[in-house]
Amino acid sequence: MTIELFGGGGQLPTYSWASKPASYSVGQPVFISDAGAKGSHWYYDGALWKPLGGECLLASLDATVAGIANSETIGFQYQMPAGLWQVGHQLHVIASCTKSGSTDTGTLRGRIGTAGTTADTQVFSAQVMNAAQRQFAGVADLRLESATSVLELPVTTTLGYGAVNGVIGGATTISSASANSLFVDVSMVSGGTTDTVSLLAVQLFLIGKAN
């Protein structure tokens, strides 16, 4: 499959992630059909494949997942092709949520693994709403340190940028990102049986490294 380029006779090549060439003309873009919900544009820098413009939107939650009770429930999920997440690249997660009342807490979690269930490895977890709080929006940044380890970059205790006491945690071991097609899951759970929580929106970006 090819895409016609406006104003010229050339064509933009289209590949799946698995079928893209090992190397390519440096700086020339291609369309990767399965890197993102609707595909995305990438280029080869002489050593690595990187998203055009430095980042790409892989997936988004565009309708509220409501009524989540005190059993952890995955409200957002995206399955990455094997090898798409490369060492040094980051996953940038933006999430918004709300709570039905002011009795229970609300916790937001992120998981990565091969199952696509709550059995996947937890890579972040934060109580983002205490009893009185009814809404939250924040971010989590996850850098692939090696094919089998991911580091949550420093954020506040409620998933956001800012100063916070304590030290950064260590890397989390995950199934190999180079060998496996991994799910990225965002889940929620209420801290009790009175209030339910709702996942309003999620955006998952892949950010390539500059070097």
C-alpha cells in the first residue's frame, strides 16, 4: 500500500511495524499502519526508527467509562506491536477521572504486559482522589530502560509534575518489549462500596529520544 504525495509524483511507502525495512534513507518518512490506532508517520535516523516530529498519539479514550466500583477495572487499553517501544523511548500517559461522591477514595493504576488484564505488571499506582476530592487529571511518564525494564520518571504522589519528598523508585521488570506485543492498561478502583469512579479520558503518546 502507498499514499500519494501532493504536488509530486512520489509516493509515501506504508508498512506495518514488523514489515518495515531494517534501515532506510535517513530522514525520509514512511507511514506505519499499526503504530497507533490509525497509524502514524515515522523516519529512520541512521540507527533507530523514530516518530515524525518526535512523538505520536498511539491511542485515546474518548468516551467516559463510568460506574467503576471497588474491583480494579481496566478502562483504557492499547496493544503495541513487538519492538515499537524502543530503549530510551517514553510512554506519556495523560488521564482524567472523577468520583461519584465524597466518601471513598479513588485510585488510578497503569499496567503493562502480555495478558491485557489486571494480571499485567503494575507500573504505577496512585490514590489520586481522597474522600473529599471528586475529580483529577494528571500524567505519568514511563521510560524503557532495557527491553525488560521500565522506569516511572519522577512525579508527585498523585501523578503530576512538581516537587515531592522521597526518592525515585527503581525500574520495574516487564515482559520483553522487543519480543512481545505488550498491552498498556489504565485502570481504576474505588476504595469502598459507597462511591464509584469514572475514567473520563486517556491519551497515550510515544515520545522518541532525540539522540
